[in-house]
Amino acid sequence: MIRNRRVPLGTEGDQRLQAALDNLGAASVRVSSLDPVTTELVRLRCARHHDCRVCQSGRLGVARRAGLDETMAAKVDYYWASDLEEKHKVALRFADALMTRPEDIETTLKDELHDHFNAKELQDIAVLVMKFNHQKIHVALGTDEASASLVEFDFAEDGHLDPSTLKRLSREDRMANVLAGTTPPT
């Protein structure tokens, strides 16, 4: 899908907005105590929910090294009917509730959250969902341009993207993504 840009890239307003979002995102990543697979599944769920092309075309390297593959990543679309671990399903239900109607988080979900996560981890999921929802701004402004191929990345100690970790994933990884239905063939 082609989106019209509503704000030109590189303008003073665009730069100020990007700096503020980068600082929020870096702080969110720095304080998180979640395991990398849960973090990446929540990040991808947010990306799919808002149809952020940039976020959908990236994979957190530390999560891939911890066992996340494209088959697992594709399950965020229908996690409730998947074979994901219950812990991950609960985290994704929480992310959905935070993105749509946080006031409707029912007792059952609260109990399940406390069965799988401690208070710090629950706060971290909530903060990360807020971080991963800033792409709404990019989607709304039409500034979310996807990579032509799937890209792996990691965050530096300061919480910002570590450019030295950027790498295009192999043709096999891209084809796994295509077969999983998560990206169009290139």
C-alpha cells in the first residue's frame, strides 16, 4: 500500500518529533526486564495492529537468537488460536487491551497476567506497548516506509537502535516470511 506523506521528512517539526519519540523508545528499552521473545512478540503485535510497515519489516536479533523464528512471528496475527506459550498469549492479550480498551481489562486477564508476570514485567509490557504504539504517528503521517527485505536489528545499551547490528536477512528467512504470509515476495 502506498501512503501519502502528510509531513515532509527532514523538516524541523519532523526532526523534533523523531527526537522525542527516539528518547521515549530508548528509555522504554533500557528499563525493560522482559525476555527478548516476549518483547518481540509484543512489538510485532503492535506493528500489525497499526499496520506499521517499518516495524513489520524488522526483527529483533536478540529474540531471533533466543528462538523466535518466522513461523512463531506469524502467530501474532491469530495468537489466541495458536500454539504459542500461554505466557505469550497472555502478554499479547494485554497488549491488545492496552491498544484498544484498557478500561475493559477484566479480572480473568488480570489473574492470568499475575500468573505469568511479576509487577515489574507487567509495567514493562505496558511501557513497551506505549513505545511500540508511537508508530501510529508515522502511519498517520505516511512516513512509515518499509524495508524492501526483512531486517534484523538490536538495541544498544542506551536503548537506541544499534546501527552496527542492522543486517538483511537471508533469502531463506525472507521466503519463510512469505510462506508465513507476513510479507509480500520481493
